[in-house]
Amino acid sequence: MPIVAGVKFAHTNKMYYFDPGAAAFAVGDGVVVETAKGTEFGYICMANADVAANRIVQPLKPILRAATEADYKQLERNEARKPDALRITQDKILKHNLDMKLVDAEYTFDGSKLVIYFTSAARVDFRDLVKDLAAVFHMRIELRQISVREECKKLGGLAPCGRECCCSAHLCDFERVSLKMAKNQALSLNPTKISGLCGKLMCCLSYENNHYKETARRMPKINSDVGTPDGSGVVVSNNFLKETVKVRVPSRDGFEHREYRLCDIKTKSSVAEDNDDDLAGAGGEDIRKLLDE
């Protein structure tokens, strides 16, 4: 199996494999690598290890060198130039009256290109903006339109749960999130309750969705007739995490709500087979009327 090292870049959680050559790297080491975009600076997140060939995307790019003091200084210079790049770019956007929101700007490691990230509800003709920026910075200018989810991932922040947004903390890719996932979990469909900082459905809705889908298949439907250790009743609610069912059952005072384990609940067909004889006597018709009320 080939020996590789895992590298992560700024503002990303995804790990990329590189060929370490004869060098040995430790987690946290800064490295300069060759990528399809050119020379980039990254950090080792997985030390040299054997990895199955089918997990590697060929061709495997090499790690050029361990980061030197000059490389770290270059990185600091690029970061120091970012505020001016953002200010000038924002001024040019206002000058051209473009309908776009500036998100971030970053220089490539070698300083040969400036990449501008922005969001917009529609396509933007920024050709004149690129010409103006190239005249100011005297380098290649690339404008990249990103989604609001990618904006949140890049800028970060605290989610409604009080923790760092999942997209910027640990998610490598954005999975599809649908309103049906919120319905499966019986969550409030109020947009303010199920939306993240980006204004889209929260990524965490997908985390437990498979559990809720599988459990829902085994849970009785609301308002359905079921059998319990205390007799027949009507389902009031389901607890998918505890796998319990709240059932309205007859009592001396009329009826009451009791909670049962899912394994103690019998479906309507089972109730018909097991309890028809019991309901036939001692006020069985009265019980049925009570459960229908």
C-alpha cells in the first residue's frame, strides 16, 4: 500500500492525500504542497501512513517541503494584505453599483493571484470590476460566486444550539437537507427554529434522520387503535428517542394517558385477535364508544 500524508488547507475541513516522499511529518507541521491550483500552504492532519490504493485519487501530488521560516512570513504577509484588498474591492463594487455581497478575499500562497469570494441572488457581470482591480493590484484577479452555505462555512459563527456552526467546525461537504427531515423528527416547522445562520435548513437535521425514519416504520400511527397491557387504547403521541408510545386508555374517571414501551404495544390486527373476546363482555361497547370520543 502507498504511504501518504493527510493535509488540510485554510477554511476547509476536508483532508487531502499527498505523497510525503522520504520525509516524515507529524500532525500540525506546516507544509508547502503542489496542487492543481499551484503551490499552496497547508498543515499536516494525518502523519505518514499506509492507505489502500482505492482511497487515493490519482495522480498523487507531492509535498514539496516542510514549511520554512520564510514560508511562514509569506503567509503572514498575505494575511496582512487582506484588509486592504477587502476595502478596495468593496469600494469598487459600490462604484460599479453591482448587486453582490463581498464575503472574503485571499491571496494565493505565492502572491500571484487574488481570489475574491462573493454571494449574489443572480448572475453578476463583473468584467469591469475585474479590470479595475487588476489595475490596482497588478496581478491576476479571480471572482468566485459562492452559496450562502459556503459563506457561513468560510466566516463561521455560533449556531442556534450555542456551538460553532457544523459547516465550519467539521463538515467536509454539504449534504442535502429537506423539510421532510424536520417533519420526520416532529420538529416545529417555524423557519426561525430550523434554520441556521445561513438562512437555510440546519445541517444537523440530517444527522439523526435515518434513526427517525427506521423508528417511524415501527411506531403506530397517531389516533390509531392499539393494544396495551391495560387494554385497548388510542395512540396520542410517539417518542422516537425513547421508543415509547403515549396511549389514551379507559379508566374509572373516563380515560387517562399512559406511556408504554414500543415492545408492549400491539397493532390493531393483534388487538382484534387477542382482545375481541374481552371487549365482548363487561361493557365492551362502552369502551369502544369512549375510545372514539
